[in-house]
Amino acid sequence: MISIIGNPLRFFQSCGTPPQMPPQHPADPAGVRDNTPQVHTAFWRDKCTISYILLLTMIACAAIAWPKCNYDGVFYTALTYRTSDAKVLHDAGMQFYQRQPDDGVGPYREDMLQNPYHFKEQLPFYSVKPLYVFVLTLARRSGIGWRSGAFISGVCYLLLGWIVLLWLRKYYSSLATGTLASIMMLNPSLLQITRWTSPDIMAILATVAGTYVILENEMPIRGIMILAVGIWIRPETIIYTGLVVCAVYLNGRLRILGAVAFLALALGSYLYITRNGYSYSTLFYHTFIEELTAPAEVKVIVTKSTYLTVLKHSVQSLCQGNPTLCLSFLACAINYVIMPKQGLYALLSVLGIVSSIILYVAHPHFEPRYYLSQLVFIPVLVVLVQAGKMLNEPLVTGRRLETSGNPIALEVRHDINHVHGRVAN
């Protein structure tokens, strides 16, 4: 205990499981490789992992049992009915509206309650998320009912927590992994999104999963495909997907023909999804200036001065203080100043912020649900992974395992020799 207190680095090294010596390789006779995997017990025997999974399960079950039926769920529910009858769509949405908490009814919502034809004109704002609508339709038809949106959010929350666990587990011990992953999954903004009946957490899951596969898999094409699927959940994720394709190409892990093909796939998906949606001017006016009760019946033009006025007010409110934004820039600063620059890891953490800036310029409305994956999860996970690599690197010196004065390395050396002795016998 005294030696651990006197040497803080040794304490942090003890948080990471000692690396397992890789097998002998003809090209590397010493058997030393970069970033060797961590030694872990089985999932069902790991108390920290079991506790972490139980925590996520309880949160997901609570979100499903007590969802927050936000107003967007009214229109998503109506889209699950394959009909063009305005009255049928209106009745379906109003059934879900009864579950929504009473937060006041303004002129816009009063018109939606009374006019089914104006209600139907709102649907193109939400039909541009076809994959979420498809999954929501399957959940509703399976008998889940009005909790279908909450059920999808809860399942996506569990899957997101599982990916975070797998990512960190490669570089940290079970205790450190469970602690760090729990802190990330208990993010207040993420917990709030988990209770919503919206595609937000599904889009976060696709972004984080695609980035994880790209960074940790030798075949980044699979990760790019996952990011491309995310465009069908939220079309604006095309910005991050396009930047990641360019980054993978510049890193030498994708040929020029493949990069062009994926960029064309992403652009084609975006154009196909938004073909029946409203124009950018209509969406901008409806979001920032005045809610349109009949957007299909009016022609909206957003001037340059109007856009700059909206952008100015949005930037002023954003600069007053936002902890999510501060955390993101702090993570990127740590990544570039302290952590070593390891190819795509350092690059993708910055691309998350770059894509968020581009999205903010096009749609100057900062809500954590739009930026949580690129501004929090990706930069913070990259910093944690790079830190885990750095903490394990001192155990490997040159082409041999350093054992002098390091009880962890001595124990690993003893276990390896014991295994080699049994194989020889």
C-alpha cells in the first residue's frame, strides 16, 4: 500500500489489467506486439461487469416503464400507420398525445388538435427518419403499443452501454472499465434522451458503433457501413459519415475507389430520404422563427439577414455556458496535447467536433441530443482508450517485458513461464 501511494503511476497501472504476452511470431521472435489484449475473466464470472449490466438494465426498464412522451412521438406514431387518410393518422397521433404530460397548449398545438389535414402536413418533417419509423412500426405491430418508442430507446441504451464496455474492456481492468463506463452511461443528457420516444439514442448508437468498428477492427468498411445506416435514422449524420470516409482514406485504410463509392452511397441515401421532405428554408423557418401549421401551403424564403440574426442569438446563448461543449473541447485538448497521436484515434476525435460545427452552422440550435455522440462519446472514449494504451506501455520495454521492481510484470512472467512449461511437457 505504501509503495502504491508513493508511486501514483503504479496505482494507475494497477487499474489496467497487465497485458498478456502474445505468441511467438517468425517476424517478431521476442513476441512483443503493440497494444496487446487485456486478460479478463468470463463475463458471467466478473462481478463488476455483472453489476454494470444490471445497472443499465434497471435504467432501461425504468425508461420503458416511465417514458417521457415528447411531442415528436405524436407524429412518429402516426407514421406507423400505412394510410393516407388524414383523419386516421390524426386519431392515431391523438391517442399517443393523451400520454404526453400537460405542458401547455399554444396556437400551434391547438390547431394540430383540431385540424387533421394540418396535422398530416407536419408528417414530412418526421418521415425523413425512415429506419426509425420502420423499427417503430414493427414494435407497435408486435403488441408493445404506445410504449414502442420507449422500448426502442431502452434497448438502444443497453446496446450503447455494451459497446462502451467492450471498447474500454480491451485496455482497462474490470473495475476500471465498469467505473468509467458507468460514468459515461450516467450522463444526465443521455438519461433524458433514453426516456424520449424519438430516434435520438438510436442515432447515437449507430455513430458510436460505427466508430468503434472502424478503430478496433481491421476492416473499417464494416464501420463505414454502420455509419451509412445511421443516415437512415437521422439524415444529418451524413456530415460525420462523409468526414470519416475521407479520414479513413487519408489514413491509408481505404482505396480511392472505395472512398468514392461510400461517399456516393451516403449522398444518394440522403437525397433519396429527403426527396419528399420540406425544403431547408421551410425547416429553418418552422424551427427558429414560427411554427407553421400548414407548411405545404406556404412558400418560405429565409434571407441572409434572417439567418445571421438567428445564428447570432444562438451563439450568444451558447457562449453563456454549456457543460457538454466544454467537456468535448477539454477531451480534444487532452487528446492532442497529452496523448500520443495514433492515426485515426486522434483524427476521429477532432472530426466529431468538426462535423458538429458544420451541423451547427447549418442548423444553429444546440441540443445535446444532436451532438452527444460527436461531442461527448467519441472524444472522451478516444482519450480513455489512448490513456489505457499509455498506462500499459511502461510494462513493455524494447523487445522484452520489464520485470524489475514491477510485481505485476513479475506475476505475468510467472504465469507465462508456467504455461510454456506445461506446453513443453
